[in-house]
Amino acid sequence: MAITLQQHKKLNVLRLKGVIDISSAAELKEHLLTAQGLGKEVRVSIKDATDLDVTAVQLLWAAERKAKGAGVGFYLAGPAPKEMVAALSEAGLQQFLMDEFKVPVKAE
């Protein structure tokens, strides 16, 4: 498991690698708060993630809601395994998948 944050001029990229579960929830939350606190678009790369448990999905959902409320873009970037995309879609999070999924969320 690895979570890294890369800060760029116009956006922040959070990269998830391996299994992201309850044991990495505090680290994921910290990185999401940091990324969003900078007021830039946030992209979360899930292409190297092998599994997201319910805790990770809840944190991503909360971050997406916070971004939407702040008028900042928030996206999940893939590609991701079909099973992961299906699980995110079943959780109602398909609206913020992008890249290969071509369904970005725009902050209103």
C-alpha cells in the first residue's frame, strides 16, 4: 500500500497503490485534506490500486462532496480493474470517474 501526493501548478494528483483499506484510512484522509486544502483540482489515480475497501470509498465520496461544495474539481483517474469500477458505480460514485471512463464531475 502506498499513497502519494504530487502537487502541480493547476492540480494535485493523489496516487493510490495496492490495497487501500482501513489500515491506510488515516493516511488517505490526511492526503485528501492536504490536496483539497490547496484549492486546486484534485485527481485521484486508482490505476495502481488493487482494492478499495468501504472505508476508502467513503473517504473518496466525502472528498468529492467537499470539492463539489467548494466549487473545485475532483476526479478518479484510471484505468482501473472492471471489478473496482463496478464497485464504485454500485456505491454511486461513477459520476466522478474520468480518463478511460470519460465521466468527469464538474463542480457546480
